[in-house]
Amino acid sequence: MANATKKAPRSKPTKPSAATSRKSAKPRATRNQVQVISSKVVHSAPVFQVTSDEVIEPSGVQVRRDIIRHPGSVVVLALDESKKMPSVLLIRQYRYAADQDLWELPAGRIDPGEDALNGAKRELAEETGYSAREWKLALYYYASPGFLDETMSVFAARDLRKGKATPEEDEFITSKFVPLDQAVQWVMSGKLRDGKAISGVLWAAQKFHISGNGKSVKRK
């Protein structure tokens, strides 16, 4: 499975290694003392797999866990700091699961054999045409750890250079720079509904001292 062999960003925390024991029906303890009694793939899709696992968790309880296995995703918080109020590059596209167009940050899954940073650079170029000279891992989190092992690596990209976008055939994307104070207002009003975009915008707001009402806050 792809996510068992992914090269992780340097700040990635230790993840329970249940995935490494899916080839065996025998219980094996991981660092977190999870015992995988049995595991089977019940669904395979181009992007992910679903496994049904019988496990003994650290609490001692034996349970069945149905988990979506995903190789991990990268997210790009592209910042234009040429003006007094920085702007963030947002994209808009239709999402079938949400049945609506959503404002998001450029993002995508990590390809086989690719590390997170190179994946972030690729996704930014493909979806928007932009490249950046400065990259920093800003956030790393689990999208929905109750049933999904997908991780999100959010990179801040600065000193941008414009180029030509090359989206995939099924991607119909528009992009625009939104002033950071306005993007914060979109979060607070509910106009910005995508989780990874909300996380990235609020991280940027903290960095540039933008309050919840979209106004700059002076440092103390």
C-alpha cells in the first residue's frame, strides 16, 4: 500500500505502525502497543484503500476498525507580501462530496516515491502555475483520524513567481489572491468552509497578527 512506503516530512510524528502488519494475521505489537489481530482490504480505489482491522488497542479493548488508508496530502499556503496587507492564493473548484464550489488552498495527494515538499511544489505549479523560492512546513495534522489515516502537510510558500497552470483533465480551477484580512473574515463568516484552507489562513493570520475581525493587531 502506498502510504506504508511514503517518505514523510521531517517533523512527522511517529504513526502507529498497524499498516506494516496488515500482511500477517498474527498479532504484532507496535510502539503504541496496538495489536493487529487481523486485517483485510475491503475496497480499493485509485486514491485510497479501505481496510477492516480487528485490533487490541492500548486500553486493552478489542475492536473492529474500518480505516480509509491514504498516502497523505500536501497543501500550499502561497503568500504575496508585495503590499502592506499580505494576500493568500485561493482556488475555487466544484467538490462532488460537498455538492458545491469551494474556496480552498492548492493541494493534492503525495505521489509514489515523492516527498511532501516536492509534492507541494508540483501541486502549486499544476493548479496555479506559480512557483516559490521560499518554502516552510507550517502545519502537519490528521484530516479526520476517527476513520482516515490521511495526513496534511501545509507548506507556506513565499517569494512567488508566476507561470502557466497545467491542471489535470478533471480539474476546473479558478484562482485569485485574497487579502489576508478578507480571508480571515471569510473563515469567521463561514464563507470559507474547507478545513485545510481554514487551518492555513488562521496560521497566516497568527503570523501576520490579523485578528478574528480581519484587522491588524499590534505586537505587544
